[in-house]
Amino acid sequence: MSSVDVIILKDIEDVAMQGARMLRHQLRKKSDSVLGLATGSTPLALYEQLIQECANGRLSFRCASTFNLDEYLGLQPGDAQSYRSYMQRYLFDKVDIDIANTYLPGCGDGEDPKDVGPRYEALIRSKGGIDFQILGIGQNGHIGFNEPTSSLSSRTRIKTLTRETVAANRRFFTDATSQPQLAITMGIATILEAARVVLLATGEEKAEAIRASVEGPVSAMWPASVLQLHPQVTFLMDEAAASSLTLRDYYHWVAEQNRRLADVRTAPG
Ligand code: PGA
């Protein structure tokens, strides 16, 4: 069954809880799920929630494997600002995942960066493809580091970041000269191949990107808008990120009807 779901919740905590619920469901259904993971500020509350659930035995990553969306080009995995370090710090070191099953599209010393994309794609394919992909969204509508005007049929490759993205991520770097301007990112076509996609958005600064991506025309100018073509995608957001949506009331109404349907299905007798 195909669906584009728009779920609007009160705040970032509720978004994290709902994201964790969906991921828990996925891992219970298929313990060796292949998960696509994102970095940035938005998924941090979700990762906190997953760590707690793993600690109290509600969730296990023991059989799962993970593929991150992107990594800076030029930072080695041990660099404190690399996305590998981020993932270790905020998730992998605190859950029961086998680190050998966690992958980022890194470029090793002496390796031709052009080879990294095809190798990453082959690795994803060898694991059977991504079952459940978590995404954030940039203020400019990027997913992964697929900046506006990225090819909608792009695969994992090197991308030049926009000046806005570099500025937005400046907060993670103590020294501006060490901040990379290039990254390796899953492509838009790669992301679209995930069986299920959940995009998280919180905060008013994402409202315009959410409006364009959920309700605007599909356009390379707003890369996340291509998710409208995905068969099973959920845009999961807080009220602030939803504040510019034209059909906000309708999405709330649909959610209410879905809750009623679920009650009917689970009612005794
Ligand atoms: P953020 O980044 O979660 O730090 O806002 C999201 C993104 O750029 O994809």
C-alpha cells in the first residue's frame, strides 16, 4: 500500500518518541533490518530515545546494520567533527549494535574519492537494500547533502556544499578553516530506493522547506519534494516545522481518523 503521511506533533520530544516507535516496530518485524541513518541536530532527540529503549530492553540493534547518508570529504573517521565520530558519540557507543555492521561513505587515505560512491552503493545492495531510512531536511530542502538542483536520479557521489549549508553547520566546527566544503552523500535515487522513509523536521526554520517539499511541485530546487514520489514516506514534524503548511488542519484530521480506525481494529469483539 502506498502512502505519503504527514504527522504533526507538539514538539521535538513527541517527534522523537514517534520516530522511536516506528523504528521499534521495524526492528521487531525484522531484527536484521538495514537502517539508513542521518546526522545533524534533528535526530539527536530520537537517538537519545533509542538509547533509553535499548538500555531498558525494549529495543535491540544486535542484528541490524546501518548506512549513514553522508560524510565530509577530507575528515578521517577519528576526527571529532566527522560523522563517524558523531554516530559513535550519539548512538553506536551507547546501544548494542555491532560496530562492524555500521557504514558511512568514507574515503580512506590514497583512495580515489570517485570510487567511494559505487563501492558504497554495492555494499548497500549486498545487504539487501535499506529497509528504513531516517532523514533530516536542510533549510534549503536538501536531504543527505543533495543540495538544490541535485539530479533527481543521482547516486552516491561527491557534492559541493552550498554556502548556506556550510554556514548552517559552522556551529559544529571550532576552527572554520577545518570545515570541509565537500561531502560524499547518498544520491536522491539511492534514498528513493529505501523501502520506507521517515523524514524528521523540527523548528520554525524548517517551515519553508517543509511547505515546499510536502505541498510544492516536485522540483530539484527542493530536493526533499521528490519524496512525494516515494511509495511509503512519512513526514514527521513538530508544530513549528508545520506552521507554513496550507493543509495543516487536514493532516491533523487525517491523523484523528487514523486513530479512530486503529481503535476500531483493536476493539474487543
Ligand atoms: P539539522 O540538519 O538537523 O542540523 O537541522 C538537517 C540537514 O541538514 O539535513
